[in-house]
Amino acid sequence: MKNKRFISCILLGCCLAGFVFPVAGQGGASAILSTAAAIYNEFKTAHLVVDSTQHIEAETVQRVTNRLIKAVTDYYTRKRTTKELSSFQWEVQLFQLKKEDAWCLPGGKIAVYDALIRVTQSDGSLAAVLAHEIAHVLLKHGDDRMKHILKEFLGGKELAAALSAKPAETKDFYRMAYGNGDYVGVIRGFSAADEREADKLGAILCGLAGFKPEEALVFWERMMHLCGTGRQPELLSTHPLDEVRLSALRGMMDEIIEKYYTPSKKS
């Protein structure tokens, strides 16, 4: 418990100070990806995976994710920066868990908890959540948080060295930096600036995938309503939500729809 409080203070400091760090070098990027794959595999071993060939909810998650992955490629093709996606080995799994949550790790490792499906209620809202999670990874928000933790609290070590010296503690830090740790009472939310950036890119990806970008507003307003009933979904522990954020999202919708949305028969 003491360790969790210590980590909580670290991440709160990261959010309040608004630290921004350069993208990791080649060696650091490799360690980030290998750690993501290891943590994702550990999670799959520890929790029940829902088979997409036998359960319609898992098939839906796979289908929606496939459209978003194509949208990511389309977006980076427009920017002529597809090399940035060369390290991605996309994977999505639906897990049987009672928390309303989803997350994405570097390299495109996506987890969706089946309790979330009952809150999203539609393909468009599910796409909004997954696009938002993917956007955080593409924008390297977790990388920035992890680099600060390594510099200030793990002796300035590279990630690989920190994992070798303190594997369990470093993995805990990693999970929290990327919004993936199940730690009750630990502050691990992304900053308001991070959320605005991920909201915008997520809505763009939804539009490119043929989902209505406004579905993001529908979903997050539903989350706000749930908070008003005294029941906060787990997703909001990593993604702080308030009226300022919703207002910013509303303000960017018209431009995103005009530039990126093409209606799809599948939406």
C-alpha cells in the first residue's frame, strides 16, 4: 500500500507539472514495445479472453477495431508518415471483467473489458472509446509520463536497465504511465491537455473509419451522466471528464466532420 501511495504521488506530480519529454530513442522505443507485449501477454494469461468466433460481442470489438486500424493507416498516409507505424503489431482482445474499461499499450495492444460493452451500447460509441485509447498511444502520452518517472524516480536509468534492477516496481510504473494499472485509489489519469489531444485525434480516426465523430460526445456525455448517479465507471479513473473537456470536444466537431467523415454503410 505504501508503494501505491508513492507511485500515486509521482503520477500526480507528472500531471500537475505538465512535463513534456522528447520521444524515446531507438533503444528506449524497443524496450517500450517489448515491455508492452510482455505485460499484455501476462494480462491475457491472468484473465479470461472472450472468443471472437463464438461470442458476438468479441466479434464486434474485432470488427470495430479493424476499421479503426485502417483509419490509422489512412491518417498517417495523408501525413506521409506511415513509417511511424512500422513497429505496430495490432492485437485486440475482449476480456471477461466487471469493470467498464479499455486500454491500449504501445505497439497496438488493445484490451476491452466486456462490462464496457453494456455502456457503449453501439458500434459508434465503442469506436469512440477505442479510437481515444489508440490516440493516446499514437500521441505518445504514456511515453512522456514514463520518461519522467525513469528520470526522476528510477535513478535516470533506461527502461531496460530499470526492468533489470527492479522488475516488479518498474512494471507497476509502466502500467500506470500507460493507463493500464488496476490500482484502487491511485491517481493515474491523463492530463487535461492529453485528453483534449486524444479526443481530437480519436474523433478524426472515427470519421476516417466511417463512424460518426459525434458518437464520442454521445459516449462521454453518457459517462458524465453515470458520474451524476454516483457510479463512476473505471474508465474515468484514467480519463478525467468534466464540462470543460466536453465543451472543447463539441467545439471541434464541425471541422472534424467536414474534413474527415465519410458516411459508411457499416456505421
